Amino acid sequence: MSILKSKMQLSAIGLEIDAHEFRAVQLTRSAKGTNTLAWAIFPRQVSNANQTLNSLPETDELRWAAAILGRRGFVGNHVSIAPSTSACSSHAIELPPKDSGAPIDQLARMEVARARKCGPEDFELGHWYLPAKGRTQESLAVACSRTVIDDTIERYENAGLIPVGIDLMELAIHRGTQARSAEVDNEINASLHIGWNSSLAVLTMGETVVYVRRIERGASSVWELASKRYRLSPEASDVIVDDLSGDAHAETYAKIRRAVWSGLASELTSELDVALTYVSHAYRMAPFGKIRMSGYGAMNSTIEERIAQVLGIPLACDSLVDLQGQTGNDEQIAAPIGCRLATAYGLAARFDQ
């Protein structure tokens, strides 16, 4: 309660959930800056083998997770969440200038409804203007089914959690990976978020998200290879995915890790190359900045080497989450965990909710 009585501002709990685990971050903000109040990563209540599991848990599992968060130092029951990218669609649309006096929101909604072939009230919509390309002015719009959102809110509320904000995954990823440094307005940067069943490449110009590419593979393919081809236990497969050393079998694990991550590394690099080529063609004079990694395997050396070999663009993985000494002084553990929490951090960092 002392936090609430002080001049510190308390964020909602940024909560990212996939078919493998829960990731949560809660922040405080004061005149001295933003700090981590609490963080947590814990597995879902299901077998890793069930790769078809929906990323949104049922009410009972959410209630169980809420109890864990309460024991891990999180305050309150307000959560900031994001729908699965599979439930959303992205659209490049042309809108009148901001100062035209035209009903911008209504026009954007009609354009997206036409593209989705549905009613204009069947989805929630976020849209923003993109940097000008010559004489054309485009906007990027992201829509999510209202039915999906209503079902999500109902499940959380039935579990005793109150969604005070439903953010876009791409914006949360950008916020969680690039908040440390001011972006150069005319520079192309990328955030590559490796998820469990799918991944997301988010390309930006300055602070503006200009292109999003969903990649239909994630860390689950690595887990599956480790468990089936190499017949590792679920616990050992988790070590391979987590990029932790596995002290007792460090050398063996290193060889397996390289083998099982290589295919995903090649696919992610290829998809990222397509995204970067598209954006660099649209903004011909813009230089490349950095590729910032988050999610599973964000510091995986196989991915690093593949991206360096093919793209030649510097990589960064600067964790914004203060792990509060809970991993000791072991940077080999702390850094990957911090990068894994990047999207949850980005969700929590919405202090306007």
C-alpha cells in the first residue's frame, strides 16, 4: 500500500500469454524514472506437447495465474494485454490529411471493413499515419474482431482480472525493445519478436511502426525437434529453448542447441530480409539502424550469426526489465530472461491506462 500512497505511479500488469507460458511485468514511475516492481515467468498448466493449444487460457487457468502473480509481488488486478496476432489483420490504407477536417476514423473503419469483408462495427481498430513517401500519404491500420475482444475481456473478468487496456502486439513489442534510446527519424529499425507458435517482425521509422510481418514459426518448432529428434525430456527441451547452459551437459546441449535452432534461424532471417527489402524500397534514402531481438532465443548465437551473415545489420538485445537480483550475478541467465519479458514490459509501460 505504501506504493499507492506515494507519488509513484503504478502501472497495470503487462501480461503476455502464449501456448507455453505466462510472462508478466509491473512497473512504477516517479520523477526519478521508471522501475520494475515485479516480474514473473511461469509455465502454462498444460503439456508442452500440446502445440495446438490456444494462447488464451480458460477462466480457471487465468484464476490460477492471478493467484501466482499475487504471491510474486504484483499489486492489484488491473492487466494490460494484447490479442494474438492471428486474430488481427494489418492494412495499408490511404486517408485524407490530418488537418483536412474529414472524418478520419470513420473513413479508416470503412476501408478496413471493405478489406475484411465484414460490417464496420465488427472489429476494433487502431490506425496511424506513416512517414510520407514522395507525394503519397499512407496509413497503417490494425483490426481485431470485436467478438475475440469481448470473449477475452469476459474470461479475464471471470478470473478476477480487469483488462484496463488491450494493446496491439506490434506496438507493445516496439515499446518494449526500443524504449532505451531515442530513435533517429529517418532510420529504419526492426524488432524481431520470436514467439512460441509464430514470430513477428516490426519495422519502424523513428517512433512510427511502418510495417509488420507475421512469421508462421516460433520456438515450438525448436522444442519439438529437441524432444523428438534428440529424445530430450521436457525439462531438457526447455533448457534448449531457454538458451541456458544446462551445466551438467553443457557441451552436448550446445551442439543440440545449434542443430535445432539453425532451421528457425534461417527462416526468420529470410522473412526479415523480405520485410527490410520492402521498407527500404518504400523509403529509399533511409539508412538501416539496428535489429532488436526479443522473445525466445533472443540472444541465441545461431540466430545472431545467421542474421549477421545474410543481412549485416547490427543486433541488440537490451533488456529494460530490472530482474532485481533474482538471478544472482549470472548474466548468462539474466539477459535472456530480460529479453523474454520485453513484450510484457511494453504492455506495462502504457501508464495512460
